[in-house]
Amino acid sequence: MWQHVYDPLQNFALSTIAAGIPVAVLLAALAFFHMRAHYAAGLALLIGIGIAVSIFGMPADMAVKAAGYGIAAGLFPIGWIVLNIIFLHRLTTLNGYFKVLQNSISGITEDRRLQLLLVAFCFGAFFEGAAGFGTPVAVTGAILIGLGFSPLAASGLALIANTAPVAYGALGAPVIALSAVTGLDLHDLSSMIGRQLPFFSLLVPFWLIWAFAGRRGMAEIWPAILVTGVSFAIPQFVVSNYHGPWLVDVIASIISMGSLVLFLKVWQPKQVWRTVAFANYHDDSLKDVVHDEVPTHDATGARISVVKAWMPWALLSILVFIWGTPWFKKLLDAIWSYRYPIPGLDTMIMKMPPVVKEPVLEAAVYNFNVLSMAGTGIIVSAILAGFLMGYSVRQLVKEYWETIKLVRFSLMTICAMFAVGYLTRYSGLDATLGLAFALTGAFYTLFGTMLGWLGVALTGSDTAANVLFGSLQKTTAEQLGLSPILMASANSSGGVMGKMIDAQSIVVAATATKWSGHEGDILRYVFFHSVVLAMLVGGVVSLQAYVYPFTLMVVGG
């Protein structure tokens, strides 16, 4: 049995610096030294193991097992999602279906700004709500690159758009996890998050277009942006406050998408924005755009219709949604799933106060529930779509192998990133960083929100960040006389802005846009947006705590 030690150097400032070194090495290697992502993650992992063992006192075998656990979790479910979504995209690209889909979106509007709203924000929010865990960035990044956006634009803008919906992703998984670890009422947490994020559901579409087209380009289409944001924010508030966390994103995204499409039937901008270049950002990735010659007729020689072109993605949407429902997950898990308690790690590490009220044993059980993973729903949809598009079994196997070869380095990177995240969790390095934020007193409403941001940046998941820091947020809030509901919710709301800089999401985006090896470029582009938006969330939380406390009242309370 090993207990966490949060101040091993007997100087909390030095202990905090030591705990932050692995993350700092990872970010610096990517952003400043232009190191390939799998090498940067491997280096950060080795340094992290060294610090966990030599400074924080973690037994070496436990450190290795924690890293191995992270590798397994990185491959399944995240790598499984990436591999299969790229496989589906590859199938639709090779036979011309994706080209027709691209043209159909252009038929709704040729304006690149409006295409961003429709694909990156609305369509991405649906996939976030249905599946989460990397699916929306993979899907929208692939579609945007197919529409002609540069790799940096497709990657970075997909990441910026995939923020406001994240707290209710995967049918409310982050909120459900937050309630489980804090013991706070699920409906109260859902309601509170639903009073924080609608401001950003309205802001993010404006921010997205400003990031791409600049202030003037944004101002030219403000009515469409307003329709998109309002038609998402209002359902997000209503569903989260009066129903619960499960269907918030799904309902809001469908309403937003439908509202935007209907609005564009009666309104179009005076000037159509056809360029895919950033207005105020130098983009070297334009030279990396590959224009493939693809057919527009199927194997029988018949012209591919728009309905056929959307069929694979409609099938994907339906199956991913079904796969995300709790009853279907339980059904598949009952058929087969494998839980493996990791010997020498499971219940062998004790999380200590003040991170938790009393000592808690850390579980380390790898749940290989591959049947109910979102990636399995994606591969099923890809196979079915493949047959419907005229592929043979032999062709599907061949293209799947080609896809594996294409994403092999990305899968290695994802596994290494998860290894770093799981190591910091089980060694207590992340808790030391979290405690540093908790020392900020009256400013904790801001820094506690940034703690959620840090948690997602470290783990790559709002769900994981809520599990990691949820109890700490509740305990610290009670000590400072703040609302535990408010600060637990702030952890999730702040975390959504960390989603665009977490290493796993960046790797997924780079893979989906065929720009692997440029993860550092993507990180440098989105980092400013991530930090500023997270601080704005902290500002909203501070206003709730000190200026507008009536917003803390629960519905009917």
C-alpha cells in the first residue's frame, strides 16, 4: 500500500514545480521544439516516471503499471474511435461519396464562414452529445478538410467549436461522473452548468468565425451566427435545467442545425466568403492541402446522389447515438465485457486529505467493454456503409489495413499521452497542481475554474477531469464558504475550454485532417483561444458567486 504525498520536498512551491515538469516538457516539446508528438509524449512519460518515483516516492512498479494502464485506455476507447472514423472517411473519399457530400454542403451555402457554423459547431455538437471522446473533432475535421479548408484551419477551428457542448457530451457522462464523485445532486449540477455554458454557446460561434475571418468577416454574417448561438443556447438551458444532462447536446444541436439551415433559405450574406485562408493568421498549412481526383459515379456507373452521399454519415449518426444510450450499453456489456483489476495497482494507492475528506483507495480496473464502446458503433456503421456503397469484404479488409498503417503513429501518440495522464493521476502529481490552485482564497472562483481547464488539458476528458478534481472542488468550496454546486460545476464548465489544447484531441484533429506531425502548430494556434475563453468562464463563475448569487438557486428551490 502506498499513500499519496502532495508536498514531498517540504516546500509546496518546489513540489508544485516538480509536479508540473512532465506537462511543461510535453507542451514545450510540441510547441517550441517542434518534436514529433509521439516522441514528445514518450519523453514526457519518461520524465514523469522519474519524478513520480524519485521525488514523490511512488514505487517504480506502480509507476510502470499506471503508464501501462494509460496506454491501454488510450488505445481503447480513444484510439478505437480515431481508427474507425478515419476508416469510414477513407471509404467515402475513395469512391467519391465524400466529394458529393462536400458539394451538397456547398449547395446550402458557398460561404466558408457559414460552412464552419454548420459543420464545426452544429454537426460537431451532435456528435459530442451522442458519443464524445474525440468523435466530433475526428468527424468535423475530416469534413472540413474535404471541403477544402487548410489542415490548420480544419484542425484548429474544429477544436475551438468543440467546447461549449463538451460538458454534456456522451449523453451527459461528465455531469453524471461529477455527481458520482461529489455526492451532489445530479439535477442541481446539470442546472448550474446549464446557467454557465449558454453564455458561451452564444459566444463560441462568434469567436469561431472571428478566429477564421476576422472582425469584419464576422460582422458580415452576424445574423446567422446569432441564430446559431441562440438556437443552441436556449435549448441547452431549458433541457439542462428542466430535464437533465442526458440529451442536452443532442436536442440543442438538432435545433441549432435546423434553425441555421432554415434561416439560410431566406438570408444570405451580401458578400460570399470563398477563401479558406485565415484573415489574420499566417497559415503555412495551405501548401499541404492535397486535391485528390475522385469519381462522382458509383461502381455501377450511376451518378452518386446527395442522399447516397449523406447515407454513411446518417448511418453513423444513428448508430453512434444508439451506442451512446445507457440501455444499449448495458445490453452489450451483458453480452460480453472484460474487467481486469490491475494487480499491484488496483486499491494499492491511497488518495489522501486534503484532496479528499478521508483516505480513499484508488481503483485501477481496466474495463474492456469493447462491444459498447463508441468506436464499435463507428466500425459497424463503416462496414454497413461500405457494403451499401458497393465495397466487397476483401476491399474492406484491404482498406482497413491501409487505415491502420495511416494512423499508426497517431495511435502511438494517443497511447503515450494517456500514459502521461494516468501516471500523473496515480502518482498524485495532478493533485499537487490542484492544491496549488486551491490556495488562491477569494480568487478561487477564477482559479478553481482554471483547475477544471487544467484537468481536461491533462486528461483529455471533461469526465476524467471531473473525477479527478470534483471532490477537491467540493471540499475547497466548503472551506471557503462558496457553493459546492457552483464550484463543482465550474470544474466541468471550465474544463470544456481545456478540450481544445489537450494532447489527445490535438492528435485526433491532426490525424483526421491528414496533418500528423504538426501537432505543435495546432497547439500554438489554439492555446490563446483556450486560455482566454477559460478565464471568461471563470469570470462568469465569479459573478455568480459574488455579484448575482440568485443564479445559484436550483429550479424549484
